[in-house]
Amino acid sequence: MPVPARLASLLLLVVVPSLPAQNPPRRPPATTPATAPAPSVALDFQDQDLRTVLAALAEAGGVNVSLSNIPGTKVTLRMGKAVDRAEFAAMLKAVAEANDLKVTTVGSLMQISGTPAVVGPTVQQQARLDAAAAEMKLYTFRLKHTSATQLAPVLTALFSGGSISAQNAANRGGTGITLQNGRAATVVGAQAQGGGRGAAGQQQQANPLQGLQALFGGNQAVTNEVRIVGEESSNALLIRATAADWTLIQQVLAAVDLRPLQVLIEVTIAEVARNSDLNVGVSGTGTRTKGNSADSASMPSAATARDFILKLTGGNGTIDYNVALNALQTRGDVRVLSLPVIIAQNNREAVLNVGEQRPFVQVSQSIQTGATPTTVQTITYLDVGTVLTITPTINPDGYVNLTVSQTDNNATNEVAFNAPVISKRELTTQVFLKDGQTTVIGGLAGKSSSKTESGIPILSKIPLIGKWLFGNTRETSSTSELFLFLTPHVIFTDVDIDQLRRSVEDGSELLKQVPTGARIVPKADTIGLPVIRRPDSTAVRRPVGGGTP
């Protein structure tokens, strides 16, 4: 059987036919003609496609074959000697099975096929796929809980290989590991300066690419420059990236755009006043008896001094005048300044400002514009009162790390350079509390003193003796200390919000029953808010978890 001309360049064909011997002896004619033996063939292939090799073997052996889904694998086949054509069918099957192809024989047809997993794209198909993957497209991602304008610069720094600036809303460090007890901005900032491990019990790294590896594993990184812009009105991210980069960005967004935790913080601001009120002087009461009637009077104020003297000295009768020396010292207790309730998001600052602005003349000038001078004054306002700033960091286990800053400014009676003197008490600290646990922060002490002189007009002005015999001097020395009671309640679900709302409403109704002047007695064994005592010493407790006292 001759070999086709199109395979002449790929194979070496050697045909060894059976030749008759020279001068054969004469034989008698046979009854049936003798069949010629099949020729032997030797084939060699060097780095040829598998499909080409299989087709050549099938054609050389005269095998009916069907080829489908054959991969473009390169094959080298060398035959040491020529073989009979009948052996090509077995050789064809061996080569196919050696390349993980499926061989099925249906009658005289041999079907050879590859599996879809083995099938690869052609060169043209692969080129089109690579071009589509490298094409930059515009994607839109609408955020549910995180601010787009705050998240956009973080993602830009993350995927462009720059330095990451942690945002409080996400509370995630460079590696994408959720911090348990610390704030992401604090950890990333500390590592940017000193490197190493974070201080919050987790291994934190400031390298953004290492963060992606920790989140998603492997050597993943963006392949092109990604552009991310935050759109404020729709709270969406506009992202220009390739399809492969967009898949990675979606995984990051799913891990960051989570519903933020909230905490309800019950706050009690109380002032413990230790007053020393010394009233020293003369107080007098007098009685004038005339007949069966009597008129009485006591030490007057300046407005009624004349009536007091006339009652005691005018007309006839007997005067009974009792003079007592005042030396009465009073002592104060505790008064509640404020009972606010604050709801704050995780890692978001909450500010409570209870106070007022006090005006004072900063500059006063007299300008001569005519016959009458004009006075021009510049008024400046000073903020006085209590400012409380709380930043919570919520742990998924129900613990809260509170960063507390309290400032108390009060105007005193003293004046310096025509301006009031402002007493300032400030406290900054961090506390770590469990959900529903109460802590007390104290130590903001302040001291003030005042002196008031009163007496009988004219008589109290007599030199040397008037002040002591007819006057009264009152000196007040006040030392106060601020105490801050904090009770956080973590809000995980909407049900928690309703329960805490009812609890706060019950507590507000209870406080309405406490009259003005009640004093608070802090107790060391109190788990909730402090005990409130009425003036009649009847104790009531403000509930923390709801219910009646």
C-alpha cells in the first residue's frame, strides 16, 4: 500500500516487499493463487502535534479512526525497526492512552477523544482571553454601611502599593485581621513608626500586599493600576480595574462593608462638695413689751435695718435684746450634674457638651469723636461647663474599650486683667469594660472660696468695733470633686435597641420621683449605677437592665 505524498516530510517510509528468487524452478500450477505478505513500515516523529501523530499512525495502519478534543501536546516517536501494518492499530491505541485519551472501538471504527478538562484554548482563543482580562473596565459598588468617601482613599492606597491609612469605620489593620481590643488606626500608626507586632494581641502588618495574602491566601496582587473614587450622594465606589482585579476588590469590600456595632452608654456626672461654711458675727433678736402687747424683731438685712432699730428703741416699754455669736459650720454632700444617655457607633467619637458662654470685655477704648467721647468695647465669650467625649471600640465578645475625655470649666469670682478666672478640670483615660458593667472615674478636684460681709448700716462702719459688734462676716470654702459613672450596653441587634430603650425610659421615670436636693451615695459593691438617696434616707436604685427598683 503506497504512503500519501502529504506525509513524506513527516515520516520515513521503508517498504520491504517479498522478492522472487532468481531463476525459480518450474512448479506445477496451483489450484488457488498465493497471497502476498503485508509490507513492513517504520515511522519516526520529532516534536509533532499529537493529532498529527495519531492520524499518521491510523493512515499507515489502515485504521478507521475518529479524533475529537485532542490537545495540542507535542510527541516524539522513534521506531527502531519496521513493523507490520497490522501492528499499527495496537500502537495507535498505546500512544492515545499514554496521553490520557479515551479509546473506544465501535465495529471497525476506533474513536479517540480527550476530556474537556484536558482541552485547552487555541493560541488565538488564548490571545483573545488575555486581551479581555487586561482590558480596564468601570465598575460600581454601592456600600451599605461604610462611607464611600472615607473608604476610597484606603482602597486606593491598598491596591496601588502605597502606605495604608486605617479608617475608624472599618476597624481593620493592614492584614485585614479584625482587631479585638484595639483601634486599627492606632495599630497601623504604631507599626509605621516601629514595625513589628501589634499591641492588640494580633499580628498586624502595615504592608497592604501582605494583608491581601493574609485575607485570601497565595501570591495575589492587582496586576494594573486601579483607580477608586468615592461618590458621596449615592455612597458608591466608582472603580476602574480589570476583571481579575475587580474579583479581588469585591472580596475586600465584602470583608469591610459590615454593619457597624453600636453601644449605648449611661453616664452619671456627680459632684461631691465638701463645703466649709463658717458664719461668724453677731445676730440679735429683740422684744419690746408695752402693756399686754409685745413687738419682736431679729437681726435685719440692710433694707430693714431702720425698722429694726425703731422697733427696739421707739416708744415706751421694756426691751429684751438677746445677742448670739454665730459660729455655724455646714457641710455639703453630692449633687448630680447630668444624667445623659449616649448611643455611639464603633470607633466613632460621641461628644456631650453641657455649659454656656460667658461674655467679658476684652478691650475697651475711649474714642474722642466730638464733644462726648465714645467708648468702644470688644466682647469675648468663654465656654464654661462640662464637655464629655467618648470613643468606644467594641469587641465582638461583648467588651468595650472606652476612650474618655472630660473637661470641666467654671468661672470663678476672681478677676485678673479685667477678665474672669476660669477654673479648669480635665481628665483623659481608657477603660475596658464588659457589656453592662459600671466603672467610676474620679479625682477631678477643685477648690473655691468666698467672703461676704454684712451688718447694720452705719453702726457696722464704726472703726475698730463696728465690724465685730454690729456686723457679720461669712467665709465659704468649697472643695468639690467630680465623679463619672459609665455603663456601656453593646447593641448587636434591633431587639437590643428596643430593650435598652425601655430600660432607659424606666430609669427616667424613676429619677422623676427623686426630689431636688437628693444626694447620691456611691457604694463599692454596686454593680449598676449608684444608689440615690432621698432626703428622708429612703434608698432607691436606678435599674440598669430594666424593671422596677
